Amino acid sequence: MTTAALFASISLVAAGCAAGPAASGGGGDGGGGSEEGTLTYQAADGTCDVEPAEGVDYDAADAMIKSFQKPSTGLIQTEPLPEPAGPETTVAFLNNDTAVAGIMYASMELAAAAAGVTLVNVSTGTDAQSINSALNSVVELDPDVVISVAVDATFYQDQLQQLKDNDVAVVYASQPNAEDFELEDSLGGLNGSLVNGKVLAAGAIAFTCGTGDEFVFYNIPELGFSAIQLTATEEYLAELCADCTLRVVDISIADPSPADKIMSDLQSHPETDYFVTPGDQFQIGLADKAELAGLTNAKGFGQSSLPPNIQQLADDLQSAGFGVDLNMFMWLLLDEGLRKAQGVWTPYSDWEEVNKSVSLVLTPTNASEYVDGFVAYPGMEADFKALWGK
């Protein structure tokens, strides 16, 4: 799971295996290798009726994907706080004033109200000067907790040191460089991005039944986490399939029509069997365009699925997606801050379990349950309140 991806907010029947809109299962001239050399896609129920190509570890890929399709049944955190926090506990939220930051702050308001703490919204903007100025005010505020989501500490190193000297608990999320500033990695950071990259690689193999061997990664060059996921995808794909290839194509987060960019790329590379991307929004409207163009290999797996992606999945117009519960994400960040402030924080170690707790791999089989919005764990609020003594 990574929050930065949300800054963008953001067919087929083949040998009896179906996924996505009805169309030929062949991937142009591609087709990695079932026993008959035919590219085959998983059926909507997650099954395949062909054997994977020799040397492809389909079982490992499929096991990882299926492990990310199990809905959360509880919180990743289970230990109660030593004592309830009260309004004397001040939490400063660094708000970079983007649209998604507003969504984050709304969730943080709910979490802070549930915890009974005082929340201060600090407008940082996105340029170095405004961030630096805003952090000066945070130092003057001297809060108990600072929650920084996708605000790079590169721009407030001096103030960060002052916060540390003042024993302020700092939660640094959705940035891959926590170690550079002697901060602990948190949700959406380096380790979470590495896990998500492995999930994308596993999806490429699993959703093509181990028969695909020509893949493409649609990279988002403006977002640092995307490069981290790319590295992890490349490395894990090589473990799963030594003979598979992975092209890399950049698509800007600001591209006005990423689906058209994908269409053009796939038309130029008919050998492509499947694509993966950290930005599932790139798939919005792709199926209709592909059908009009007679394109049969416009099938892929994207992360941070938006509501239109989930609707496409429910309508069997998309192969796979990866939902992230941003609301739970924010509540977990507050929980981390409160634990740090009380000196009882235990850093995350099992990042696969952390990511599973806030995200879910979606296919046409399970997406209909989430068309009104993806919620990782419906009992979240009550469980957090119990942990916080409320």
C-alpha cells in the first residue's frame, strides 16, 4: 500500500480462463507459454485450466495474490495504549494542501475526535520555502506528535532536529527516505512500497496463469515510490520467471489521457501479455477504448484503485486492481503517533501483514462488495477506540 499513489486521484476468454471484458485471450504475437504456447488468463474465480510454462513459479505468485485477497478481520495493532490520551495531547498534521491531503485530513479529524486529542492543521504547501516556514510554526507550537504524510523532510531538516530535541513524536509516512533522517519507516514508505512491487510482479504471473512472459510496467516518474516498486517488481519477477521480460514506460501523473498512452504503447508492442502499474487510475476507460480498437492485450493490474476502477472490476471490464483504505491508513498513523508519545511504539516488522491490513487485491469476483467505497475492516473504529481507552 502507498498513499502517494492516491495523489493522482488518480477482455477475455482464453482456453476456458476469463478475466475482464470478453475478447480473444491471445496477447497479439505474445503468449508466453502454456503447453500449447497459448497465452491464458485466470478465470474470474481465480482458477486456470492450463499448466504454467516450464520454469515459472505460478504457485508462489498465485499464493501471494490470494493472500492479499483475504479481507482484514482485525487491526494490525492489538495492544491497548498504557493510558488514554486527552485534549492536552496536541497532534500537528502537516497538510501539503493537495486534494488528497484534504481527504487525509478529514480522516485524521475523525481519528483525533475518537482519540479525544487536539488536532492542529498545519498548511505546508508543496514548495521548499512554504514547507520550511510552516515547520518553523510547528516547532513553536511544540506539539506532542507531528504526522507528516508525503511531505519530504529534506525541506525541514533543521526543524526536524529541533522537534527531535524536544522529544516530539514524529510519524513520517508515504516517503521512502525515512532512514536518511534517522526516522522510522512508516506506512506508504520504503518497505511498504517494496511489498507492493512484489505484489505487482506476482499479479503479472498469476493473472496470466503462468503463461505470459512479456510484461510492461507503467511507471509514474514524478512519484518516488513508483521507482521503488519498479525495482521490487523487476527483482521478484526474475525470481518467479527467469525468462520473462519487463519493459518500462513512463506515464506522467499529469497526463490528460493515460488510457490513450497505454493504448498507443500496446498497439506498438503487440507481444505484450499483461501490464502492471502503481496507478490503477490509468486503467479508467481503457476497456472501452481497447474494444473499439480491437486491442486484445489491454489487460493489467493496478494499485490504489479508485471508485471508477472498482466499478469497472464489478462490471468485468478490468482484470485486477488493488484497493487501499486511506481512512484506516490515517487512523493507523495517529495510533503510531500516540504510541510514540507514550514511549510504547514497536516498529513494524512484517510489512506484508501491514499492507494486507489496509489493502486488498480486487478482481471481478470480489469488487462488487466495494463499489460504494473500499473499507478494509468495518470494525475499525470500535477497535481503535477500545485500544485508545475510549
